[in-house]
Amino acid sequence: MRIGLYPGTFDPLTLGHVDIITRAAQLVDRLVIGVAINRDKGPLFSLEERVAMIEAEVAVLSERTGVEIVAHPFENLLIDCAHDVGATIIIRGLRAVTDFEYEFQMVGMNRAMDDSVETVFLMAEARHQAIASKLVKEIARLGGDVTKFVPPAIRVALLEKLGQRP
């Protein structure tokens, strides 16, 4: 069984993330969405909320493709999380060259720790390449429309979290 790990903070889950999840599900038999507990980033949504949003969004995709897709919180090293879930593939989404520079360093470090775990990069579809969770939150905070950037249920949760009407 080929198990892939797609890690991130997913605060919130965006259409760019959904695009990568959809395409990653074609490459593996089981896809684990690693939800990072990153206190340094000061997430808007709690870990439990992020996990629940991911599970709700991927349920239909999982059913449609027959690929088991699960959310898995983690706070340890990415390579250790890969070991914990039995992943031999780490899936990373790329938006721009700046993403690649950081990811290139991360791959080198992960391979130094365990060269049996491969990293696969997927480019977000062109219409999703500019989407970043940080920018989505800022747009929503300032009253902008985030409909083009997040799934409908995530939009509602985001606006409610910010004390705005959906």
C-alpha cells in the first residue's frame, strides 16, 4: 500500500490545498493530511477545527476515489510524522519559486534523516497558485470576498470566526 503524507497548517484549508489533495489522491492508496500544530504561526482556527474542516471537505473526494483520506495532527518533525503514519511519500504543493527554495532545503534535510522517504512536488493549478491561507485570512478580516479562494463551508466558518456575517 502506497501511503502519502501532505503536511501543512491548513489555517484555513483553501481551494489550492483541495487541488493538491485531489491530485495527490491519484498517486497513493492512502493519503494522510498532516495538520501541523504550529504555535509559532498563531493559527486562527484551533487544531480540532482545522481537522474537522479537512475531514468534512475530503469525505466526498475519499468516497468518490476510493482512496482513504484522513487528517492526522502532528507536532514532531515531518520525517517522524511520515514514519508515524507509514508514509513513504511526502507531498508538497508549490506556488512560486520562493516556495521551491524553502522546499529544496527541507527535502535535503529530510533525506539526510531518512532517504527512504521520497518528496513529490505538485504545482497548484494556475488559478490557485496565488492563494495563501495568510492572505485569505487578511482579505476576510478586511471585509473582502474570499469565495474564490476557499470551499463554501470554509468561507462560512472563516467569517463566523471573524465575527462577520456569512
